[in-house]
Amino acid sequence: MKKAAGRRVIVGAAAMVVAAALILAVFSMLSVTDKADQSLGDTEDIRFGWRYEVLTDDGARAYEPAYVDRFDLRLPEDTRAVRVTRTMTEDVPQAELEWVSYQNGVEVALDGVPLYTDFPGLERDGDGFVHPDDGQWERIWQQQGETVRTTRMTLPGDYLGRELSVTTYFREGYGQRPEYPFLGSEDSEAALYVVTSVRNDAIMTVYALLALIMAAVFLVDLYNNRNGDGRTLLLCLYFLLLFLREAYGSTAGYYSILTSRLDLRFLEWVYMAPLYLYLVLRLKSRWKWALCALVAVWTVYETVWELIWKHIYPDGTATLVGPVTLGVLLAVTAALAVDTLRRKNRTKREKRRMLFYGLIAVGTAVFYMLNRVRAWGGDFIGFFRDELWLSLRDGNCWSWVSMLTAVISWMTVLMVISEAIRRTLATHRTMDVLRERERQTMAGYQRLLASEEETRALHHEMRHHMLALSAILADGDAERAHRYVDAVADDLAQVPAGRYCQNILVDSIAGSFLDQAAGEGIRVEHHLNLPQTMNIADEDLSVFLSNMLQNALEACRRMDQKRERYIWVDMHLRGNFLCVQCVNSAPDEPDTRERQGHGYGLAAMRAVAEKYNSVLLPERTPRGYSVTSDFCLEKI
């Protein structure tokens, strides 16, 4: 039966994992469009087949690109224009070109036929270049009205295989960078809009579900142990803030009243504060409260910066995510690592759990980097160099903080959910064991009551046996008297040798365990001064007393038999209080091995004590291991 139940659990867990993987895969595919605009811009390590010509004071000539860094060409100092030419091989229905101009002029041609120009009417030289003067530059800038502009034009339907050329003209004293267009269509723009919306909706849904799951975990803990783990509410708050942040930055949020009614920009990084507090509060070390104070100060600093200083100084030089945020995250992470690694005597199960969390961390980091690399066009070297290293050198820690936060978030979610499942399963196992113990104890109690009735009947019949035996002996028939004694010997053997107290239930349970202890050479001392009836349920008294004496007997059995082993039990009434205390010898070192039913006895005793407005006080004293409780009984 147990094996079949185990197989059902495995099948159910496998089905849940497959379903979760399928949902994540669909979400991942929904977040990627196959109709996105394509950047045609060359970099030092990515080339799109452009050929270069430069116009200098010495005339036009071919140019072989040399780069200052990954993006910037090293052009001759007297460069006045750059023409880039390539054969169009991308088949995009209803293709459009889009480019962004930075204080320069642009011309676009297909097989030498102009499609767009900022210099209409100007004469061209033999190489096809124009030579605008200062007045013409001023007229262009007055028409543009801005230093940065976006231009979009439709390509002819037969552009495939033809030569596209883009000429960028520079005015003296301004930056020199060739313009590379984006190739796309109305479908690609609409697809990006829709996919971005779907992706944001999916992410918002995940965050909302995680917030509800964390609240459910807290409620389950509250139901199981009546206290609950209040730290779980910090994770609920964390995912709620993530949900609000994602909704505020989504496409739907931009077009809704959310952004017009609320200013949630301060959530950009402050949303991580509840996660940091949760992790810090799990620490066992003395750094806990110092780190809590650090997180609180950082939260106030980031909030004030976002809500006040950025409005006062909108053109400030603040980075997106500064070193302070990264420093707080690293401090919390380092404290967790030290606190985890310093623990010793881990079980194999705990080691397997640590390995599992480590694999999850590595997998999350790899998944994050693959997504970022995909955004960089599959360029691993460029991603690590520019996004991780150069951005960190420039003081922008966004990539590092995002990656570490993603890793910690998923590890924390899995840890909390797995711990909640383990606690819930352990609670159910405990309750099953306790119910079985209670059933066995009550069954034994019923047998003892039946035995007690038989004993009373034997006592009642004993007088008749004595009278019959006396009459037989008076006749002088010794042989018959011997046969009579043998006939009733078995019944007489059932009469108990002695009693522990007047209460039948306590007497039977105590007698069962204490007689067993005395038979194993354990010194037994008892003071059981109890009346026949007490205002406490038989099943509660049975569960408490049997678990208490069973734990004491097991502790004595684990001791070296050369040392003194003893059990001392005291139970008496004081007013309407039932006072119970049990002291037993115990090993110097606690037994950390996992045993069947280990830990259930104290849980059962504690539940009974709380039912009668009492507490269970287990402690190690100079006399031995002591368990004490005072039950508040209602007066009969």
C-alpha cells in the first residue's frame, strides 16, 4: 500500500513538473517575435556586408573600417561624409528602413537612385557626394527642429539583390558616426508591440501567482503550528511589489490610467528590500540586525533619491543602478554564504538539498545570461565585455544586480515552497503516527479495563474457592485439593502483583512501561497519587502519559548499561491542576540519527498540554532529562 502511494506521489510530482515546464516554455516562446526589426549596423565583431567610402578634403576614397572601440569607427580627422553600401539579401514583406540622425545629414539610394535626401537640389560631384555650406546646414537644422530625429521610409518591392547605400554627412565640430538603418515592416512593429504586451502580462501573472503562493504558505504554516512564519509575508510583499513594478512599466500600464494616477518609479529597485529583509532574518549569526539596519537605510536612500532628488535634479549624472545597491546585495549574499557554510554535521539529505539549490542557482544565472546574449545578437564576448565588465567599470551595476537578484529570488522561492511542503508532509506524518499511537493506546486501555473486570471477578470468586478448598481439606482428601489448586492456578496468575495508583488508566499505562523498565535493569521510582476519576479525557491522558514514558524508556535504552539508568515519575493533583513530571537519565550527547517516529512524542505531548491551557517544558537538568507540565482541569 505504501509503495503504491509512493508511486502515485512520484507520478503526480512528475506531471506537475512537466506541466510547469510546458507553461514556462510557452511563456518563453510568447516573449520572442519572429518579425522583429533587424539592425543592420556594423560593429567591430559583427559585420553586415557594408562597403565604406569616405569623403575628405582630398576627395572620395574607399575605406577599410578600423574601430576605436566596439561601436565607433576611427575615421580620418578631415572626414566630411561616409557612404556605406551593401547588397540587400533580407526578404521582408513591405520592407521599411528606419534610422536615427544625430545632428547630421542623411541620403539613401538604391542602385544609385535617391530614395531620401536631406539636401534636395544640391549639385553632386563626380563621386556622387554633395557639399553643403553653413547656410544649408542651418536650414536643415531649422527644418529638423531637434538634434535627434527618427526617419522612416518604405523600400520598393523589388529591393532584393539591389545595392543600398546610406550616406552620412558631418558638419565640422560635431560627432562622426555613420548611420546604419533598421530593416523592418509594420508587421514587425505591431508584432513587437503585441509580444511585449503578452510577455509583460505573463510576467505579471507569474509574480501575482507567486505572491498568492507565499500568502498560502504562510496560512498553511499558521494552520499547522498556530504561529506561522511571519517572514513569508515579506516574500509575499516582494512579489506584490514586483507585480506593481512590472505593471507600471508594461505597455498596457503606459496606455492605462495607472501611470497617470500613480508614480511608482521608486519601485525600480526598492522592490528588492523585502527580499533582502527576508534573507537577513533567516541568519543565525549576530550580523542579523546590523544587516537589517543596512537594508532599511538603503531603502530610504533609494526612495528619497527617486521621489525627490531626481525631480530636483532631472539632468543629474546618477547611474541607473549604482554601486550602493550592488554593495547591499553582496553584503546580504556574503552573510548568507558564511552562515550556510559554517554549519557542520549536515545529513546526507541536507547535502543533497544544498546541491539542488546550487544547480538551480547556476541554471538561473545561465538562463539570464542566455537571454541577455540573445538581446546582443548572440555575441557572448560582447555581452561579457560590454554589459558585465564595462558597465560595472562605468558605475552602472544594473546587469550584475539583475542577475544576482534573479538567482536569489528563484532559489528563495524554491526553498520556501520545498520547506513548506516538507513541513506539511511532516505534520501529516506526525498526525498519522499520533493517531495510530492513540488507537493502539486506547485499544490497550480497553484490554486493561477488560482485564480489570476479570480480576475483580477473580477476587469475587476467590472467597468461594477458599471455602471449597477448606471443605476438601476438612475431608482429608489431599489429592483432590491438589487437583483443585491446579485447576484455578491459571486464573490466579492473572491477578496483578500490585497497583501504582487508584486511577485504572494511569495504573495500567504506568505499569506497562515501568514494569518493562524494571525488567531491563532500569531503576524506577514513582509517586502517582491520583484518584479514580479526574476531569481529563481518557484519550488525552493516555496519549500524554504513554508518549512521556516511552520517550523516557527509549532514552535509558540508548545509554551505556554501565552507567546508572533511572526513571522518576511524579503525578499529583494540586487544586484543579494535574501536575506531571518525569525525569530520566539520558545520554550526554543528543541522538541526531533519524529514527522512525522520532520527535512525534514531544509534539503529541505539547498538543495535549496546550489543549488544557498548559505548556510543555522539556529541558536537560543536572538530574537528567526532565519533562514537566501542569494541566488546568475543570472542577467536577
